[in-house]
Amino acid sequence: MEARIAPVRALTLALIASLLAAATLPAPAAGPAAAGPPPAASAATATVYNVEIIVFRAAGALGGAENWNSEAGARYIAGDESASDSLQVGRFVAALPPAVWQLNELENRLRASGTYVPVAHAAWSQTASSWGTRAGFTMQRLGISAPGLSGTVFLERGQFLHIGMSLTYAMPNAPPGLGAVPGTIFTINESRRVKFYERNYFDHPAFGVIALVTPVQGARAPGR
């Protein structure tokens, strides 16, 4: 089973890696805010972060036939953590206008590749939830209304900062050759430790997400 999936997954990762390498990000501002997530803050002084995501799908088959059932299981990759003594739920601060998005160049490259089709792009500011709560914001709350796409994106803070998501995508009109029968629901359920200004790729052969987390203080608009 895995032998059938591995070549396609490797091809997908290689293509995304080349696009990520080609698309540049604004240089982080100097100072401690750009170096990494600050220590955990109290509810009254909770740190605010900017989060940006691009959801995209494959335009067609990237290799041999897929067994989509084997891709439906949840994966949770987070590393060692411990629960917080006081649970907090992240607060949505504001949606960010497209003019300050930092992944616009990458979205353009995805679209121009002919291999991937951008499905949704959004950015917002928020505080983090406590580690282990998986408390996040729905696609609707983030201003995303792509047909067939649902779920939540969450930012959690324990000893470290993590970004994660639990998304399902019932792809409308799956492209020929993808090997998915009508009604197939694809799932991404993962969490990753955050490094500021590092683009995190959440992968699935049918669709994927690229996420970027930056500190509000020290973040720079594209081209600056």
C-alpha cells in the first residue's frame, strides 16, 4: 500500500519544495521578536500573532493511482509538550487585508505551475490557545468559503508555539486521473511546531496547506 503512495508523495513534496524555494519572503525585522516565539504570556498580556494560509489542490494526478482510504487517517505531529496549568482559548483579533499578505508571490507561483490550483488564501491576527485544547477558528470565521472545504485552524501555546489544522475537503469536480470517486472526502489533521517566518507545508496528495506565522511586532509587509 505505502509503496503505491510513496512515489506520488515524493513527487508532490519535490514540486512544493521547488515552489517554496523560488518564492521569497520579506526579511524578518531585527530584534528578539523575529528570532522565535516569546515566553508564554498571561491572558491580560497575550501575545498576538499573524497567521496566513494558502489552501490548494492538485490540478490532476501526480503519479500512479492513489488509495485514498489510506490517506484518511489523522496524523498529529507535535513533539514533546505539556498541558498548561490554566487553559486559554485563542482570541481572533482581526482579518488582515490582502495588501499585507506575505504569501501572494507563492500563490501566483502555484497558479502558474499548472500542477496546483489555489483554493483559498486568508490571513489574520490572533492570540494562541493553550496547548492540547485544539481550540481554533472555522473556515467561515477566517473568511474562507471555498466549496467543499471545512474545518478549523488552531494556534496553540505550551512550552512551544504550534500551528495545526483539522480540515476536510470534498473536492468538487475532481480532475480526471486523480483516482478519487465522487464524494471522496480528503482530510488533513496535523500540528507542527512554529518557527517564525518559516512556511509550514501540510501535505496530502489531493490537497495541501501552506501556513506562515509571524510576530505582529517585527512583521514586515511584502517588498519592504
